[in-house]
Amino acid sequence: MTTVVQSPAVLADREERAAKSLFSLAVRTFLENRLAVACAAMLALIALFSFVGPLLYHTNQVSANLLLENRPPSWAHPLGTNPNGQDELGSLMVGGQSTLEVGLAVGVLATLFGLAWGLVAGYFGGIVDAVLMRVVDALLSIPFLFFVVLLASFVTPTLWLIILVITAVSWLSTARLVRGETLSLRTRDYVKAAEGYGSSRPRIMGRHITPNLLGVVVVNGTLKVADAILIFASISFLGLGVPPPATNWGQILTDGVNNLFDGYWWQLWPAAVLIVLAVLAVSVLGDALRDVVEKRLQYR
Amino acid sequence: MSSFVLRRLGQAVVIAWIVSMLVFLMLHALPGGLVRAQLGSKPSSYAVHQLARQEGLLRPVPVQYALWVWNALHGNLGFSYKLNQTVGSLLAEFVPRTLLLVGSSLCIAVAIAIPMGLWQGRRRNRVDDHVLTTMMMVFYSMPSFFLGVVLIVLLSIWLPLVPSTASNFGSGFGVDLADLILPVLTLCLGGVSYFSRYMRSATIDNLLEDYVRTAYAKGASPRRVLLRHVLRNSVMSTVTLIGLSLPYVLSGALIVEALFNYPGVGLLFWNAAQDRDYPVLLGVVLVVTVATIVGNLLADIAYAVLDPRIRYE
């Protein structure tokens, strides 16, 4: 049997780590990643632009004004006007609201639903697991856009319906992830101990397993927000978005694509830049959060 | 091995059965449907009743489902009144073109992504890795239709090399090679950005493994370690990803076909949705889903061939 001799530096480092809480460690790891901080700032700016912008920059986004259609950028309209004669900059602000709302709502709903599903499948195991996961497999093998097209050809989409539809495809991989993690967590000693002194199953799942899943699940949820924004844009491109006067970045981008050969560049690029920036920022943020979670796991 | 294949085959059949039920129930739950689509918005109640009886819609739903499955198993997927053709013949015409589009994009994407991810993993955190990672993240952050538009602007407007929309609606494989370039490129770039990320992290993980150190200790050259040892172990995860990515690629094909007017099954479906061409919608969803399930099955079997540990789980 050999004893590992620790150098004083390592011991000092360990003491320092122990002194700091896991939370401050997480915050520090995050702040060290400058790119992630920049992305968080970018998202805050985009949110301000969409939600506070319309309060400062008043435009008519409800009725069409065909006298002003497709005007190039000018002092009166910094980003020109769209095919309905509405101010493009104002459209982007209003469109940002529904885009961000869909992204966020899908991220939250898909995470909650996937968490519950995966938790039950992983914790109960056996036949429950088999049935629940076969359902997930079945849904995962459906090319979802075909279903979206199908659905939207029969009913007029509302923002909530779109949120539900995107959630219906987004929770699947979360459920898989949570199930896998639960399978390993349920064999831990503290779970066995809780079972030993008679905790109920809901309590074990809620109080003992879920808190240890949160990190992974939050990272996953962040990436779901990025995917949801992209899916929402694709749905709008297929003409299945929320009908006007409601708008979103995907819809604005689609109008730009349809007028591509007319040379109305101001209808195309600003919306594209906003979507790419938002999705990039959310993805980078998700990756940074993953680093934070992994660092926390090292010290668990 | 054969028991593994049999078990996976059983699972695939169960999944296909669940999907077919979902598709059928969903179409029945939706308002409007077949009768409205064929008779217009204000049919007489007599005509509605006639048609419903003729199409078997008055029978109990489970019986309708059973009949539909029975017919589908015999290759009879119904008749499109809008296009005046059987769904089977429509699929026979449109599916091969989508297979061509999706198959060639996937092959090219994997052929680029594997060496690229391997290279990035080896050159981790160097300048070239950062440049490639950033580029791939930007591609990944674009809605696929916008990526297509960027390619149109670059290759069809600025440098007029290829047509921006497919012009040719011939039968069978009747697609000009030039018409294929932009759709394939669009799907392909999306695929590369997806696969290369996983290939890169698999390479990084594998480079830290003990067997790599052993190989170096035995005196293998870095080139041999990378190409002989790391490559084979890193490719595995990409193989399963191909199977799992099929629904996304097919969804991508729907968008790309709509954007470039490429006459594949996505465009057929898209037009059928606008006409509420019920039998075509049902047939396409079924065929596309079964294709995905078969693709997943093949990927799993390929995975088991590559990695014997999987079979004994």
C-alpha cells in the first residue's frame, strides 16, 4: 500500500476550494469565460431591443400602408420598410418578442416534461421504463416538420399551438438524457439510504434525484431554446407561422427571401443577423454552462 | 449477433406500429379532412354521406385502422383525387429523387465531417480549430432555408454558376445534376456542422485514453495512432448519429425542396398539405417514417458490427 504525498501547494489549493461554496465556484467559472459573459450581455441587449425598443421607437405594425411598401433605408426608416409598408426596424422589435417568447417557453416546457418523463422511466425501470422509452423512440423517428405541416394545414396556428408543437418534439431528447442520468443516480448510496428509512418514491425522485439532475437539465434546456428559435423560423418559412399582423424573425426573414430577386436586401439580412446572433449566443451560453456544471460535478 | 438483430427488429416493428397508429389517429382527430377536401366547403349532406360511406368512414375507427394497415401492407396506399394518381405511383416517382438528395448530402457530409473532426480534435484549441469551430457554429445557427439563400446569393447571383431553382419536372430520376448542386450543398453544410462537432469531441476524448498512450509507448507514429487507433474508435459515435439524424435530415429536405422547388417527396407533401390531399399526406408520412426506422435499424446493426460490446448488453 502506498501513500500519496501531496505537495503543500495542492493542499493549500484544496483548502481554498473547500472554503468557497459550490455556488461561488460556479459563478467564478462562468465569469472566467469571457465569451460566455459577452453572449449573456448580447442576449440581454436583444431582449431589451425587442421588449423595451417598441416603447421608445413607435411604429405602426398593425395596419398596412401600401404607399410606403419596400422603401430602402432612409432617415425616417433606418432599415427601410417591408412589403406592407411597415417600418422594418419596428417589425424586428415586435417580431423579436414572439421569437424569444417561443424559444423560452419551449425551453422551459420541454425541460419540465422531459424531466418528469425521464425521471419516472429511469427510477421505476422494468416495464414502465420499456413502455415509456419505446414511446420516445417512436416519436423520435418521426420527421417532425412533416407533422407540423400536417397539423398546420388543418388548423390555424396560434403562438401557443406553435409552442406546444415545438415542445412536442423537443422534450424527447431531454427525456432520454434524464432517464440515463437517473439510472445511474438511483444506485447511489444516498438514494439507497432514503429508500431504507422509508421515503416515498415521489419524495426520493423530487428531493434526492432531481437536485442532482438540475445542472445537466439546465444546460440541455438552454440548447433547446436555440433549437426552438430555429424550428420556429423554419415553420414560418413553410408558411405555417402565426398569421399577420403578428410577426416573428422567421416570418420577416421569409418575406426577405421571397423578395430576394427584387434586391430588397434590407428585408433579408437584418432579420438573419438577429436570428444567427440570438441562436449563437444561446448555444455558446449553453456550452459555458456545461463547463460550469462539469466543474461542479468534479467536486460533488 | 443474430439474436441482437432479431431483438432490434422486434423493437423496430413495435415502433412502426405505434407510429402508424399515431399518424392514423392524428389525421382522424383533425377537423375537415377527406370529405371537405374533396367536396369543397359547402357540400350537401347527402353527398357527404355518400362519400363517407364509399370511403369507409362510417365504420368504427379501429376497423378503419385495420383496413388501412391491411391495404398499406399490400402496397395500396389509396388514391389522390387532386393529382388523379394512386399514392403508390406518386411515391414511386418522388421518393427516388429525395433519396438521391438526402443520400448524396449525407455521404458528402460524413466524408467531410469525419476527417475535419479528427483534424480539429488533434489540433484542439489551436487557431485552425477555433476558425473551423466558429464557422461550423455559424452554419449551425442559421435556419436551413437561410443557408440556402446565402448559397443562392453566392453561387447563383454573384457568381452565376448554378440555377437557383430546379426547372425540370421530368419523371423518374429526371433531375439535372446542376439542379442538385445547391440543395445538396445546403443540406450538406448543415450535416457537416452537426457531425463534425461530435467527431471533434469524440477524438478529444479518445486521445486521452490509455490505449493511445500504449500505442505511443510501443513507438507508433502520431499519424498511425490517429488514423489506426483513434479514427476507428471515434467513428463509432458518428455512425449512430447518422441513424439518429435521419428525421432531421428529412425535415431539412422538406425545407430545401420547398426553397429550391426540387421535385422530391417533401415538395409533394408540401403541395398535398395545401390541397388537403389526405391519402398523399398519410402515405408520405408513413413511408418517410418507416424509412427513418429502417435507417435507425441499419445504423444500430452497423454499430454492433463495429463494436462487439454492444451485442452483449
